[in-house]
Amino acid sequence: MRWRNAVATIGSAVFVALLAARADAQQLGIAGQRFTIDGAPRFLTFISYFGSMGAQDVGADLDFLKSAGFDGVRIWPNSPEGPQLMRGDGQLDGTNLARLLGILDAARARRIVVDVSFTAEHIGGLSADLYRTAIVRAVEAMRPYPNILVDIENERNLYGPFGRPLAAADVAAIAAAIEAADPSRIVTASNSQDLPAGDAARFTIDTGLDVTAYHDPRPPSWFEADQIGAIVATLAANGKPVYLQEPTRFPNPSTDRAVYFQTALANARRAGAAAWCFHTDLGFNLRGTLFRDRLQSRVEPEWTFVSTLVPRVALRTSDGHYVTAVGGGGSTVVADRTTPGSWETFAIRTLEGGAVLPGDRVAIWTADGVHLLQAAGGGGSTVTAAGTSPGPWETFVVEKNGSEAIAAGDAIGLRTTGSTPFYVTAERGGGSAVNVDRPARGAWETFTLIR
């Protein structure tokens, strides 16, 4: 299939103002079975934001989602909640096209990826041919946006024009028409769990798509490693990136707690998926409300999941002191405070994307939202909070016992990534300086994460 340039940011999603200030467009691409951001492979975490066309304040919503740690949003331009992009004659509504492009402008400014998922069943009167015409017109209008991918039809094996499934031949024709209109555009067409995973993998190849987007089955074990691993392995057999686009949201005993979604996200990345979407019905209708307010209205699983996607923690030393970025960042780092406050709060973000797993390379942002912990000289000296972007000196490998994603209460170690790795150490176990000059991890080099 066609070659794609890469996509994604390795900076912390916690600090919107810094990221929004960047004028360069984010480039989404594919390398092998992974998505890339600006050429760097990255696991992408999306959230369902279907009601974006009617959202009260798209900018505020995207600011919040970026700060929470999401790489992308999944939108429905033809949402029944409206306003709708397409008309039944295959034309686009001019006012609503401008609305869609405004959403894409806002996402591009914040370096957020957008999954533009079309839904023919929401527009009366469309035939497959008219649907193809409308999609191509939309794709032509979206050419300036390198940060998007197109889903031709949400759950195309169930839905399509006139309430019938969109046939494989129609998907192939639309994919070919998109390629003719915009050869660089990444294209998929999602299938629901009603289609076996093996058939979904073959469908991607048969129809000339770039990504296998799949809505995985929804048994009580949907989040477990064996369940996700088997599905991803089957889907990945076609050599294309696997995008788990709509994990379960329907009420059952394994969807009412954030921990199930946190586990599913970590397991999806471990299994080799390229992307995963937090699917919530709270994103369907956003008229007259902010998305943050809607998410906050349901503590479990929505708000708990969203508010813990990026670990924001204090680092407690072995003797009970806390690591402090003096002034909130931009200066020295010590471990002489006995009570955690804002200067003792850090946001840990993996450069690989998704949940922070043992062995990940991470950047650790300070409370001022501008600076990062830095191993001066790359290691062998002091730790400062002088870094402003995640380069080699600002990158650490996180260690912990076990394979679960890091969480509050965990004991971790942090080491540099150079040819001679050094561990971050609280001198005398705390109460003094913080250096990064030890060749091995002991008690002084172990920190407990406090929420």
C-alpha cells in the first residue's frame, strides 16, 4: 500500500499552552504495524467525541483532553445529534463543512489526531454512489490536515446507506476514490465484533485499507490479557496496524470501573495494537455542555479513567521525604520536604504512548507545566528541573517489579538512557540533594508514587 509520513508528539499532554503554541502541523503516518507521529512510532490513545459538531466549546474540550493525556479524538461528522455534514444528494452542507474544518483547525493547533468516522445510516436518501461522492468531497476539503485518518463507515458490516451494511465492493471503491483524491490519507473502515477477527483482517487486505479498525467482542473478559492478545494477534496477521476502536461500554460487571479500562489499555499496547479508543456514551451529545463536565458527572468509570491516564504523583524517598522541584520547575531539585504540595507534584508521561509500563522511556514534568526533570550532562551529576522538551537528558527509564502499568503506591526506580546508565538517587535516603550518579538501584534509588 502507499507509504505514509509519520505522526505524534512525545511531549507531555499535560501542558496545553506549550503544545498549542507550536505552529507546525502534526503528521500522522504508518511504519509497519505502528502509527507514527512526525516519524516517531507511537501507540495512540483516542476518546469518543462523537458529538463534536454540536459541542458547546470545541477548544475547551480539546484543551482538557490534551491535558488529560489523549492523543486523539474520534468524531462523527454525520452524528444524528447534528449538525450533519452530508446531505442525501451527496452534497456537503457548506455551513457544517466550515464547522468540521474548524474542529480540525482546533485539533491541529493542539497537535491532536482526529479519527473522522463517517456514518451513512444517519443521512436519509444516500446510495452507495452518493455516499462515495460525499466522502470524496469531504476528503478533498480535509487535504490540509495531516493529523487525521478517515473511517469510511462505522461498523460497516452492520450499517451503511439505506440501513444496510456497506458492501466490501463499495468500501473498496470508496477507498480507491479517496486515494485518488488524497494519496497520503490514511483510510480504514471499521467492523463490529459480529464479524470474526480473522474475517476483519482479510477484509482490510481485500478492500485496500491501511488500518484494521475493529470493535472487539464484549464478553466479561474483554479487558483481560489473553482475550485482547488473541484478538490482536489474529488481526495483526495481515501486517496492518490494529486499531481497537470501540472497546466495550455496555453495562455489565466488567465495565463499571475504570480499572477495567486501564487494564485493557495496557494490555492492548502489550499485545501490539497500534491504537486504542476509550469509548463512552457521554461523548455522543455535547450540546450546551463541556465534555469535561459530562465526564466528571460519572465518576466510574469515565472520570476516574480520564483523570488518571497521565500519572500525576509525588515521589516519596525511602526515609519519607518528597522530591521537590524548587519554584515548581526551572531550578534545582532536592528531596527535603516532608509534606507533598504543588512543587512536589510531577506528571509522568511515556514517550511510547499509552499507559506507563515498566521499562518505558518517560518524561517527568514539573508543576509549572514548562519544565522537566533533567539528568545534567546526561547522568553522573545532579538532577535539575531545567529541561523544556523531552530530549536525551530529560528521558528516563522507569523500573518496577512486575509487568503492570505504574500506579499510585508503586515503588519505582529511574535511570538514564545513555550508554552508561545512572540511577536517580535521594542522598542519604532523603532530606538532602537529588543526584543521578549511581550505577545500581538500592533503597536510596527507590521512590514510592503517591497520588
